[in-house]
Amino acid sequence: TVIIDTHAHLYPEAYLDLIEAQGDKYPVRIGRNTEGHRVLLFDDREFFTFFPGFYDVDVRLAEMEAAGVDFQVLSIAPPMVFWADPDLGRALCQVFNDALAAVVRAHPDRFVALAALPLQDPPSAIRELERAVKDLDMRGCLLGSNIRGRDLDGEPFEDFFAALSEAEVPAYVHPILPAGRERMWDYRLDVLLGFPVDTTLAAARLVFSDVLERYSNLRLILSHLGGALPFLAGRLASGSDSFEGIEKKISGDARDYFQMFYLDTIAY
């Protein structure tokens, strides 16, 4: 049996260096704790500490060995790049993707990688997707559950999903800055509860907006066991058929479209 970890984030030091070099210009910052470790700060709130396993490939390989993991699909994670202006977003993605491609070339028997994309500028995201897949041999990409508060089914991302469908590579949907987070600062509910809820919201919108119907060869992987989707898919589907006044954009049964998603098993 081969154990493949599809939810594996790696933070290349060049990517962290570029964020750290921005100082306090953006709401996302890289600070240092008293032990010298980098710390991710979102709006001056400490998000997590970058211990060596986050960025040191040798440490990562040793941790994989200890955990019995044979193979990882590497990807970006919070802070992602959507907080940056388009120019910085493009630069961060290029640095990140080049670095991950180098890791894969050095260890092709242990890793493949998903591309980071500057989706705050969809035309740039399309170009970087093409470069990452064709030139860097990356196997897909990672999407935020929203992009700076914009839902994935919105008009700005229409051309991107067309390009992703044509590329025929999978996309991983990972939560970021969930809707309603102003009510979830306490107890870190923004991460503990908001993240899986935002993934569920993204999945429902992609189904009901007919994105999955129009691009039926999209392969989308939902983080954290799909959030609440396994528990709410029936309610969403039956409710969309029974409630009056619901705009119906899909021609088929919503249940069939929910079955199109892949789910990881990082449910805690």
C-alpha cells in the first residue's frame, strides 16, 4: 500500500523571504519570535509559526518517514497570495512555483506539486497556470475558497475555469479568510469553524451556479473532508428542489454534481 498525502503544504524560503521583505506594507506580515522562527501574522494576529518542517525538505522527508507517508502532493497554504497587489501576487506565485518545481525535480519519487496562482488577477492566473503545467510539470493548482471575498462562481473567474477545464488538471480548494469571520475571532473559530464552512459554501456555489455542469471535466478536491458537505449535501439538494423562489441554474440533480468532488481525509 502506498500512502499519499494530498494535503501537504510546503513554504519555500524564497517565498517567505519575499513576503518578509514587504515589511508592514500589507495586512500579511512575516515576523520573528524570540526563538528566531518566522511567524505568520494576519492583521497583527499570529496565525502560526514556521517550524523547519514547513520549509526544510530534509526535515519534511524525515517527518514523512516517521509518519509512514510515502508521497506528498505539495501546495501553498495561508497566507496564499490573494492579499497582495497583482504585481506582487504574480511574483510570489512565480517564486513559489519555481521553488516547488525544483523540490520535485530533486525528489521525483517523493513529491509532485500544485501551482500557486494569482487569482486576484485572473488573466495572470491563467498565464501562470499554463507556465506551471507546461514548463514546470506541475500537476494542478490550488484555489482559495474565496478570492479576497469574491466567490469562485463569480464572473471574474469564468475565463479561468474555462482554462482550467481545458488544461485537464485538478484543482485543490483550500479555505482562506472565511465569510463572516468578524463574528469568529474569538476562540480561533475563524479557522476551526469558518474554514470548513467556507469550503462548503464554495462547493455549493460551484454546483448551484452551474460551473460544474458547464465544465464537467473539472476535477476539484475539497479540503478537510469537504467541510460540512458530506452532512449537508442531502439538505442542499432536496432544498433546492422544494423551496419556492430558488433560481434554478442546473439542469440535473444537485446530488450528482456534489458527487463530482474529491475529498481529502484531513478532518481532525
